[in-house]
Amino acid sequence: MAELIAAGLLWTGAAKVWHLVMMSAVCGAASAFFTPAAGGVVVEVVPAAMRHQANALLKIGQNSVKVGGPVVGGAVIAVAGPAWTIGWDAVTFIAAAVLCACIGLAPAPAKIRTGFVRDLKDGW
């Protein structure tokens, strides 16, 4: 949603730097929740024998985007402009959300909390 708002502000010419900083902060916070959860989904949907390959493929994709994304993004901004680029980014986020919603994971069993010290001990 933050990407759509940013694209709308850019399309109308009303975008200020603080608007884009706030949208970036919202996207960063969303990424902070999504990225660890996405790694955990691999354990749920990939058979144990294939998890190593699945995690490697996931990391290759993530790191490729970290390296190549700014280059491609800069080129697309130069050709299409920032509003269209951020708008396309919003569309890809929506598509990813729809695909993630279709995964259909079973609910995890509830964990019984035994206290901080016990949880810490079990974690180690």
C-alpha cells in the first residue's frame, strides 16, 4: 500500500522528500517482518531432503535482486520515470501478496510458554 501511495504522490507531483522517507520506512518495516517469515515458510513447504537446495535458490534470488535491482531500477526510472517505476513495484508487491496467500499453510501447533529462562534454555 505504501508503494501505491508513493506512486500516487509522484504521479500528481505532490511528493515531498519526507513523504518518500515515510513510505520507505513503512516498506522497510514490512520487509523486517516478511523476510524472516519467508525463510520459515521454506521449512513448511519443502521436503527435508530438498531444503538445502531450496534455501540456496532463495538466497541466490534475494542476493541477485540486491545487486541487480538498483541497476535495473535506475534504468527503468531513466526510461519510464519514477512514478511508473514505483507503480510497477506496487503491482509486483500485490502479486507477491496474492501468491503468498495461495500457499495454504496449516496452522502451527500452539506453543506452551514456560517462561523466559526456560525458553532461553530450550533455545540454546
